[in-house]
Amino acid sequence: MIVIGISVTVMAITLVVLACFMIPAFVEIRKTAVASREFIACVEKDMKPVLQNLQGALTDLKVITEEASSKIEDVGLFMEELGNAGRTIRTINSVVGSVTGLMSKTSLWMTGAKVAGKILVDRITNKRG
């Protein structure tokens, strides 16, 4: 019986010592939990406007993307017409080059004809005179 009394006393002392050490630990755990709740509440409060701004920016980006995709067809048509204009300018340039060549040849023939005409007129006038 003495052994049981001693062991009960040792267990009681152990529980008291354990309780003395556990109470400050539980107080610290409680303080940590309260601080964690406050931190989470603060972060949530600060994050709400940021998330709303981000959602607004994403909505704006979606609208811009939709508008850009609707304009892609117009850009394609513009590029096609620009290519047609380039081909037309190339054709006009070719025609102008041909006309210029023809005009230079005609001018050369006209100059030759004038010179030949003067020579003929000079010979005819020299034979009569």
C-alpha cells in the first residue's frame, strides 16, 4: 500500500508540474491563434480591393482582346488591298516605262527625220542655186 501511495503522490506531483508547464504553452498557443486570425483578417481586407482591381483589369483585357480579334479581318482586308495597290503601281510603272521608251525612240526618229529633211532641203536648194 505504501508503494501505491508513493506512486499516486509521484503521479500527482508530475501532473502538477506538467500543468505548470502546459498552462504557459497553452496561453502562447492561444495568443498565436489570435494573432493568426488578425493577420488573416488584415490580409483578407487588403486583398479584396486588389482582387477587385485584378478582376476589372481582366475584364478590360477580355474586351480589348475581343475588339482586337474582331479587327483582324479588317487588317487582313487592308493588307490585301495594299498588295493590290502595290501591284497596280508596278503595272503603272511598267506602262510609264514603256511609254517613255517609245517616246525616246519616237523622239530619236523625229530628230533623225528633221536632220534628214534639212539635208534634203539643203541639197535641193544647193542644186537649184
